[in-house]
Amino acid sequence: MKYLLLPLLLPLGLPAFGAEALPIVARHCAVVFQWNHFGYSNPVARLEKMEGTLVLDEKDLAKSSVTVSMPLDGLRTGVDALDEHLKSEDFLDAANYPAITFTSTGIEKGPMGTFSIAGRLVVHGVTRPVVLKGRINKISTDPVTKKSRAGFDAEAMLRRSDFGVGKYVPSVADELHVRITLEAGG
């Protein structure tokens, strides 16, 4: 899978001078999404597996980039039957589209550690532009590994029907609230 990500990085060009490629540390990352179910509840699911790279330029955040692949076999709700239903043809069709991917196309630094990441999100074989709004948690040298490490949190509101995953809309909400925590480093 790591070799599949290389072609995604090529359009971004080589890292800028001073930029550092940091592998994503999956055990410290999660993508959590939530939706309304027939007005009764607001279930939560997590994408717990991911791999990718954060190319970080601390001096000019706009020269940074991120590429992430999230295999759907890492989708968890805490209810095995719901996990399988979300991975079925009714929704994400994991047999034909085994991963969700995100490739940044631009990063804009905001005030007080905030940022916007524009990018291409691929879900269910459909590519759409999205913008993540986030906050930098920390960029420093890891006290254990003595290597660079960075982390951020981000959020977005997505419409699942935009990606061809519209089963039961509007009874089951079209809008997904997505929260991301990501850590990368050596």
C-alpha cells in the first residue's frame, strides 16, 4: 500500500527545501464521523486504520502537504452488524472500493494555530474537493524518538450523497460530521 501512495505525492512535487516527510503514526490517529439516524440517535463510526505521509515545512506551512489512505477494513462502530452494513453495497461497497483517500491540494495558515486544508477526497470511487478546518496541536521533536513529530485536529461537514452513498436519505441524514486527529513523525 505504501507504494500506491507514491503516485499521489508526485503531483505535489518534491518537498520544498526545509520540508520533512513524516510518516503517519496510525496508532495515534482516528477519523470519526457521525450522522443522524431517523431522528432517533446520532451514531458514531471510526476509521481506525490509516497510512500516509505529512510533508511538513514548518517555516512555510503553505508548502506542506498530506496524503492519507484509510482502508475500510478499519471501519468500526462498536456493533459488528453495523460495521458490515456500512461496508456493504448499500453504503461504502468496500469490496469494490476498499479505501478512502485524501490528498491535499493546498494549505492556508490561519490565526492562532488554525489552518484550512483543501484537498481531494475519494469515497466510493467518487472524487470531490473538500476543505478541512483545523488546529495545529503541536510541532516539535519527539522526546522518545528524538525525531520530528507533528499533530493536528480537523473537522469537516460532508454530504454522503455527493459521493454516491445516498441510501435512506433523507431519513438517515445526508450530512456527516467528520472529526480527525492525526499525528505524524519518526
